[in-house]
Amino acid sequence: MTRASAFRVANRYSRQAGVLSAPPRMVGEISAWILEVAATEALRQVAESREEFKVGGVWWGEATTGPFALSLEDAATIRKEKLEEGDKVEAEALRLGGRLPSGPAPDNYTRKFPLDLLGWRHGPMVEQRLAERRARDPKSLWFFDEMYDPITVVVYRNRKFSGNSLAAATWRNGFLTVWSLPPYLHRAREFRAYVDNLKRLIRHELQHLAQDLLREATGVDAAGGHRTRSSPHPNNLHPRDEHSLHDVEFHTRLQDAIEEYSGGSDNASIRSYVSGGPQVPGSEPHDFFVAMKRYDRRKWNRAVAEFVRAVKR
């Protein structure tokens, strides 16, 4: 079997702007279900918050008694603000398809999704290549068939992970795992920010599904996403930089950087974002480009070119 980096494989089958897309129907269906789960949990948290903030409830008792007690008027004002924000979160959650929960909360939500390549630019090629491989050797794709069709999606409620209050997700061998739903987000804007981040996470991880599909279809070993010999880097990298430099992260992190960019299409803003100077407010250097520029100029040049195409088109 020919060995090549996932970076090179992905480049051969990249869409416009060089960012490898995932099968759109799968992104849509999986995103809708995960967001529905998150919205259902938000409704559960809103209900618990209403119970906590009711007059005579736990919060009311602690707020209106003791040496630091609030006046009844101040307590009523704070309670009113909390409940109004809860109403806004509830409206956002219902819009996403959340359902009023009943019964105890599960430890996780699990669902299987069949492989659906309809509408994906590379779908016909992948299906044809996989069929050809099966015709030559019916056992050659046993692991792929077992793990990838269907793929398994698991959303955990209360798993600890490093980082901020937003969710974390991973993709590995046909399993998409969302590691935590957030604690109660007291403001609607916090919930919206969480949802936006969750959408990006799902898209990012399903781009790795696209890489796996192309690897299986072409028979090219993706080398596990490790750095290639042609792109040597020092061994004492920060873990964040090390992750960015993995071949399989090139297209996913590039799309992250494109979606997170809030600057203008002018050259000064773009230069600030991708090269680090001179800095323009709102276009601070992105860590993906910083790592690429420092440790792998070949990839940085490609990333900048594709970023500029995406921003200016």
C-alpha cells in the first residue's frame, strides 16, 4: 500500500478554497440531532432554575436571610431578571427542536446514523472505489463496514474535560463523541454562543470522516495524522501547536479559522490575522496560522492562499 500523508490525500480531493467538506446530508442530520439533545438539556436546566428561583425556594432563602441578605425588593428584581433570561433560553431551545424532558436525565444520548454520501462532491467516486475494492477482496473493508456504516454518535451530559464551558468533541473510527453538555447557561447569548461552537465542532469532526472515506476509497494510508518527514518540527512543541501541525488537522483547522474570522476583506486585516503584524483590532493572529508560520512554512503558504480565496470570494 502506498504511504502518503492525509494532507496530500485531502489536497487531491479538496473543494473550492481548499477546504475538504464533509458529506452534507450527514452534517445536517447529525447536527440537527445533537442540537436537539442540547436544547432538551437546556430546557431541563431552565425548569430546574425556575424551581430554584421561585419565592420560598433555595435561592430565595439564601438571598433574603443571613448577614449579607438582600432586601426583598432587590431579591425580587434579581429573580425577575433570572427568570426572564430563562424564558429567552427556553425560546432558543424550543426553536432548535428541544423537547420538554420527563423522567431522570440519562448519562448520555446515543444514536446511529447510516452512511449517506448523497450530495457530497466526492460521493460517487468514493462509492465507486469502495465497490471496486469489495469486488477485488470482499474482506478488505470489513473494519470499515463494521465501524462506519452506520456511524455512532454519543453525547455525554456531565463528563469533565479541560477548557472552558463550551463543549468538546472527538472523532475516532466511526464514533463521534461530544464529551459534555454545558452547565446551565443563564443568558440567551451564552446559549447561542454554545450552539454556534457546537456546530463548528460537529463540522470539524465530520471533516475527519471525509478524510477517512477518501483514505478507504483510494487505499492510501493516512499515516495516523502524524507529521510527515517532509515537514520536520521540533519535539518540544506546545500541545496546541503540535495538534495544529498534524496533517489531518490542516483542512479542519483552516475551516475553523475561516469561520472564526470577523475582520474585513482588506489586506491589512487579513495580514494581521494570518501573519501576526501589524495587528488590526478584531483581526488578532489566529493560533493555527501562528503555529504554521513558525514551524511549517510550506503549509502556512498554502493555508494563507486558501484563506484569502475564501475571504475575498
